[in-house]
Amino acid sequence: MADFYKDNFDSDIMHRNVFKLYLKGDSGGEKKIASLLKRHSVDSVFCFSDFLAKNIFALENLKFNFLSIRNTYKLAGSGYTARSTQKLDDRFKVLQYSKDKPKISKPDILRFARIIGATSRYFHDSAIPKIYAERLYVRWIENSLKGYADECFMVMRGGRLAGLITLKIKEAAGYIDLIGVGENYQGIGLGGVLASRSIEYFKSKNIKNIFVVTEGENLQANIFYQKNGFITQNVELVYHKHF
Ligand SMILES: CC(C)(COP(=O)(O)OP(=O)(O)OC[C@H]1O[C@@H](n2cnc3c(N)ncnc32)[C@H](O)[C@@H]1OP(=O)(O)O)[C@@H](O)C(=O)NCCC(=O)NCCS
């Protein structure tokens, strides 16, 4: 089955008609995909495919570039176990965006767009100008703070952003949308604190399952989610094609 639609957010920023193509199970093969592409005015396609030889050959024949593997992790009900790295020193303040309304500066937003975006498919694709990849993450964070996210938690240190997590709720499931920790503060438990506050938040909303998507090659993030009790739920191949 193929799901194919224009992504207005990406299109807007990249000044191109960007489409997303999801291949769930058997895509129907090369001809089916080619006919989908022909029916629209397509400049770029970002494709996420199940791991299936038929899809792989079809996409390769159509000159899609294999860019990445993305893992969807799920944390179910009681899967989370709080870890010892959860005590931060007093200079760090953990804030809930909807209640504490901290002011996040533009340079902090740009810094975090770079930290979070660096491992993403947008930054890995040499055909996408860095300025667009960066802008995409800047806008994503800005929109999250303006209400696209249902909640955000941040760790502040001396008025500067040291860690950020943005959360969404869709159809009674929780999603970690963006997560990043300042380069100087990684590996000392900030991510763990953000994850545990998020899990508490979802629990308070009666949400049992929490999902997060990350690139397979982002070992740091994969280790982080696994250590926090998340289990791989789905693996997809990521392809880009530009016309
Ligand atoms: C992934 C990330 C959010 C984790 O936050 P963090 O504050 O560094 O994580 P914690 O300190 O709570 O560490 C938890 C575990 O993650 C792993 N980890 C964290 N930093 C690591 C690093 N630099 N290298 C390898 N593993 C690391 C460790 O295994 C650690 O376990 P430990 O406490 O037993 O040593 C953070 O490293 C980050 O911002 N990375 C860049 C942005 C990113 O990749 N975002 C995710 C996109 S989906």
C-alpha cells in the first residue's frame, strides 16, 4: 500500500513541491510508484518504506537515494524504570513550558535546531541546502513553542537553554517529537530528566503508550531510548529523490 501526499511544511521552507511517500508492505512495484510520481508536480520525494526487497528494487530502479534507516521506539505502560542519572545539580532548572513560560532566545532556538537536526536525514542529504535544513528545525521548534506541541519541558542554566523535549498527543498515544541536550551537557542525565518528566506528564493524561522516532545511525539517541525502556517497534528505510 502506498500513501502519497504533499508536505506543506517542508515545501514552504524548501521552496519546492515536497511529497512524502509511505510504502507499507508491498508497494505494488516500480510502475505503481512511477505513476504516482507522474500524476503530480513533484520536485522532491521523501520515501519511508517497510523492509521489503520488492520496494528496495523498485526505489533503486527509480533512482531514489537510500539515506537512512529510522527506528520507531515504543515505551509501553510499565516499561519505564527511573535511572540513577536523574539528579541534576542546582544550577539546572527544569521547567514546564505551559506553566513556567520561560523565554527562549533566538540564538538558543538556532543552537538547538543544529543540535537536533545534525543527525537528521535533512542534514545528511547533500542535495538539501544546509540553510533549509536548519530553517526547518528552527521553524519546527518555534511552532512547537507556539502550540504545535501539546507540552514542552526544558532544562535552563543561567537563563540559557540546556535541554529541550517537545511532546505531542495523537489518538490517545504520546509522542516525543523533538529532544536535544546542549553539547556541553550531554551524558550527565539531562535527557533522562526530560524523559522522566515527559513520562509523568503522559501518565497524568492517562496515556499508556509513548512513541519516538530516531535515525538508526544516531547511536547516542538509540542507546538513550533503549536505556530508558523503549523497545523497537518498527524499522523503515528512508529514501530521497529530487527532480
Ligand atoms: C540523545 C540525547 C537527547 C540524550 O540526552 P543526554 O542528556 O545526553 O542523556 P543522559 O545523560 O540522560 O544519558 C542517558 C544514556 O544515554 C547514553 N548517552 C548519552 N550521551 C551519550 C554519548 N555522548 N555517547 C554515547 N552514549 C550516550 C548513555 O548510555 C547514557 O547512559 P548512562 O547514564 O548509563 O551513561 C542527547 O545526547 C542529544 O541531545 N543528542 C543530540 C540530539 C539528538 O540526537 N536528539 C535525538 C534526535 S531523535
